[in-house]
Amino acid sequence: MNLRKSFSLSLAGLMASAFVASTSFVVPVYAAGDSDPVPKTVKKKVVKKTTTKAAKKKKVVRLSPYQLALADIKKWRYEKATGRLQSIVSKDPTNADAWNWLGYSLRKQQQFDESFEAYQTALKIDANHVGAHEYLGELYLQTNRMNEAQGQFAKLKELCPSGCKQLDELEKAIVEATLEDLDGDATKALQSALKDKGFYKSSIDGDFGNGSRRALRAFQDANGIQTAGLTDETKSALGL
């Protein structure tokens, strides 16, 4: 090989290398099922995530006038409840529940005569309305008519032979009324007497709470005493 031919081959090689270096090739990549090549450089796609928040519709619960009245009572708005309940019974005079709560609202406002009439009306509609018997008994207590309150307690015992909330609440009110004049020593003496009879198991602390009240009720039931609270009959049976 002469010098000129060698030089021509070297120059051709250098030019081929320069052409390869200055040219970028895109190698096509075929995806399964594609009819056209997809360049590797554009295979990645940016997917914009769009999230939509569904507007939550709040259900508007419309309370009935009766439910509104009970809500007022729960928040001690007795005058407002009275107005609602009076409107209810004027449209539905046979609604014993509304008459009962009307009596309750009036009693809380110290309107005892009107309260009594409302309770009586409720009981004329439903003679076995346990709520009206309980609240009427509490009205009797507030107006210093203990015998009548005991009568309502007796009626509730008849209506609730297995016990009920209304019976428990009226009994609790009567017990508190009959013990309100007792001092700490007298209350301890009552607890001691119940303990001696085997009905009271807790400490003698002068606090006549639910445990003491249950012991008193158990003693009265065991001795056939139908009245509630610390009555003369109960005192005599306990030796007080």
C-alpha cells in the first residue's frame, strides 16, 4: 500500500467516526399490539391526577313541635316549651304525653294549679301514664301533700311490679323529702339500724345515697311496708 492510499483510508475512517459521534439515533421500541413504533424517549407520559370533591349535602332534620318542646325542656326553657305544648294540645286535646310535659313545664315555673290540671288531663286520657303519675307525685311533694305523693308511689308500684324509672325517681324524691330534716348523726343512726337488720352493707357515713335508699326499700318490702321514705311505720319497724 502506498502512502497516498493509506492516507485516504485513514481520512475516510476519521470522517466516519466524526459522523457517528455527531448523530444521535432513536431506537424504536414496539409495544405489544402497537402497529407503529413508539420512541423510547416519549414512552413516559405525565398523567395529571385530578380529584374532585363531592359536595356533601347536609340533611336538614326538621323537628316536630313536640320534639322542639322537649328540647326546650332539656335546656330549661320552660316558658318557651309551655307555649309550644299549649299549641299542641289545642290542636290535639287527646295527646297525653303533651299534657304531661305541659304539666312539668308549668310546675317548673311554680304554676302549680295549672300544672295539676295538666297532669289530671293526661291521666283522664291515659289512667296508666307512668310519667304523669311520677310528676304528679313530685308536684304533691312540692306543695306539702305527702299522703297524696305516697298515693302516686303506690300507683306506680302497681303499674311497675318489676320496677321502672318513674317509680325509682318518685321514691328518691320522697326519701329526700322525708330525710331533709335529719342531721348527720340521725342519718347515721338510720344506716346503723338498717345494718343491724342485715339490709345495709356499706360504711356508716351519714350520706344517705343510692345504696342506703336501696337498703331502706328492701327492708320495707321485707316488712310489707307500702310507703316510701322514712315514714312513721318505717321508723317503728326499725326501732327508731
